[in-house]
Amino acid sequence: MTAQSWLAETPWPTKQIPREELEARIEHFLATKWMAVLSTIGKNGPIGTPLEFYAEGLVTYILPQPNSPKVKAMQNDPRVCLAVYAENCNWASVQGAQIFANVEFIEPGTPEHEHAMTIYAWQKSFVQLGRPLDEPPQMALAKIDPDRIVYTQQWLRKDGFAPRQIWHKNPNKKAATRKYGYT
């Protein structure tokens, strides 16, 4: 017997939640987190970097250090995966999102950069780093506008939904149903 008996049920449900509800759940999840791991493809293989991010809807922004290995990797191959996860204490609390996209660099001095800097809470880091707060940093931001998001929330199983939900930018593309669980 387990504390959450629905965790023992196999196979896991495969039902997808409606797109609008999934988008709302992902948006809420991203709005309540600020750290993630960015995976890029470097010349010597994968690079995983923990970093700060801020989201507007499903779009996330990062402020990468210029000339860092991750920036060079993204310039050579713009495909990225941003993995955001929630603190958890057991299987019932597992929650996360893997955001797959082609990164776009937004240069300072553009209206899009000005807008993105209203989303990116740069002041928090600048206070900790002892930097002046009189103006936003004038460096390129990386915009991650997802093509696909794999959202995981084990609690969805309790309500008969798949714990792994797939969101696609193209609303006509349907998520593949996979069976998970121990047999």
C-alpha cells in the first residue's frame, strides 16, 4: 500500500488534457520558476548549463554571458532544450518542462530587446553581483520560443491524464500516446 495509491496503477493513463488547459498549466509553471538547465550542442558534444530565465507566456528569455561556450554553441547550432523542474519530495510531486526550440538572439537597441528586458528581471542578479541598476544590461538576450514542450506532472495521473503531456506550436500536430509504467 502506498500513500498515493494511484501512483501504483499501471499502465499509466495516456489521455491528453485540452490544449488551452495545457498551455495555462505550462504558463503558470514557467511563471513560478526562474532556474533551468539549458542544453546546447557544442563542438565536443552536449553542454548543460544551469541558468536564470524569465518567461512571458510560453516564451522564455535568458541573458547568456557573451563569448561563453553555450553562446558559441547556440551560434553554431541554434537547437536548444531548456529543462525547467520543480522541487519535489516524492513521485506525486514530480513536475517539469522540457522546452525545445531554435534560439534567437535579440540585440540591444531594438524594440524587441527593450520589451524583453521588461520581462527579464535583471535587477535581481545585478543587486547580488553589486552592479549598478541605472539601466538594463546592453548585451544580447536569447529568446526561446518553443516548437515543442514536454510537460510532466505526475499528479495528472490522479485525474486519469497522462503524466507526460506534449504541446506543439502547431496546434494541428497531435501528441503521440506512449504507455509508461511498470508491468
